[in-house]
Amino acid sequence: MSFSTPIALFIYKRSESTLKVLERISEVKPIQLFIIADGPKDPSELKKINSIRNEVERSINWDCDLQRIYAKNNFGLAKRVSSGLNEVFQYVDRLIVLEDDTLPQISFFHFCEELLEKYKDDDRVGHISGCNHYEYDDTSSYNFCSIANIWGWATWKRAWLHYDLNMQTWREKNKKVFMKYWIQERFHRNGMIKMFDLHCMNNDPWAWSYQWLYALYSNNLYSIVPNQNLVSNIGIGPGATNTINDISLEEYPPIKSCMEFPLNHPLIRRNIAFEKYYYNKSKPSLTRRTKNALKSLF
């Protein structure tokens, strides 16, 4: 049986990880598939980029409505994601989004599909995360919160309409009061304020996800995070675009088990206990914070 929820896959010039993600998508055979690709930064990239596009198209071995959104010139990550999704949402009212290094477990697709339908008209919910770095022991299958992970995610057109790459209204906010409501943990709150400041009215943004998080916050939209991880990043390493690391990591965070169905749905309310748990787990150790502080002095 074909999968009825539209899927968008962002590609660029990585072959191995792209084809792994596409192979996983092929297991559910979506009826509607959008391939979004940025253009070359310089002429030397053109051959590689065209090769990846051709490989991807040859690998789509099921009947589907394939929409190619290919840029001739290089937008950069932030503008390609924002412009690509703006175009997709001219055609669909909901969407699952994957990048060429985000490898989902099969239950991720069904998790997103069920919740996209369940909350399609609920203006309290704006984002569905697939990745959870710190699994949470709870009777519910997922939580409503202010954490919006973007390694495999889903949303609706009604929510994406709030997206503004320039974050024009951020300057008008009482930043400390506004952010204290959404991020109660001071270390992460201060870091996010700095990121929002950097991306507000930035003519050359290098990221798109901070603007999406701000769109969720400024419109009082919760994110859904599963209690277990459903998506791993398989592109972390020296050759990555954004997830650059000295050592390559095969799958991070690991996927330990499938999501169990039927889902156990929680009440629609923000789970502050989950947020505190999550931020506490992700907070750098005192030793690491001390080293970072000392580095900033020199």
C-alpha cells in the first residue's frame, strides 16, 4: 500500500548518504515526492550535482508524483530550504521533511502521518520532530514541548506560513521575558538569544532552523517530540556541510527500537518536566564550560 503523506527530500552533492535515505523512503513508497536541490557554488561542482540528481531519479523505482525543485544557482542552505519549502507548500497542506543525511526508522513515517492527520486543524501544534537525542521514559508515546528538532520532521502549511527567514519581529520583543517563557534553562536560553540576534535581518543567513523555532515560539505553537529516537544523522564528520566533526559518526543518535503502535496520545499541554530533563541532559559539563570560557579569553 502506498504512503499518502507527501515527502520532501533535500539533496546536494553527497551520494552515499543520499541514496541510503532514498532507499528508506522507497520502503513506504510515497505517492507524492519532492526532490529539492541547491545549485553549484562554482562550475567545478556542476558535474557532481547533476550526477547526484540523476542517481536519485534513477533510484525512484515506484510510481509516484515526482516534483523536481532544482536550483540553477547556489542559494546556500538557509535560502534553499526556505525557498524550497515555500514552493512545496503551494501544492500540499502537510509535509514530511528529510535531508540527505537524516536516516529515519520506518516507524518515523507512520508516526508523522498519524499525527499530521490528528492535529491538522489544531493551532496549538506546529512541528513534529523525529529525532530525540535523549530518550524519555514515559507512558505516552510523545510529548508537547518547546524543543523542535529538525533531523527528520514534519509540519503543516498553516504553520509554515508563519516562517520568516529575516525574523523581522524579533527586534520588537522583550527578549528576556519572551525567551524565559519558552526556554526556562538559562544556559540554553542565553545561547538561543544570541542565535536569534545573529539571524535577525541577516542578509546572508547560514541556518534556517533558528528562524523556524522563532516562528513556532512567536505564534505559540508546540512541537511534538517522540519519547524514543526515530531518526539518525549519518552525515556527521569532516566532510559535512553543517554537522562538521573531526571523527565520523555512523548513526547519531542511535535508534534503539521501533515506535510501538497504536500510539499512546498525551493531553495537549506543554510538558515542562520533559523539557527540564532534555536540557539537563544536553547541558555541557562544568569542565567543558570552564574550558570554553578560558578559550574565549585568548
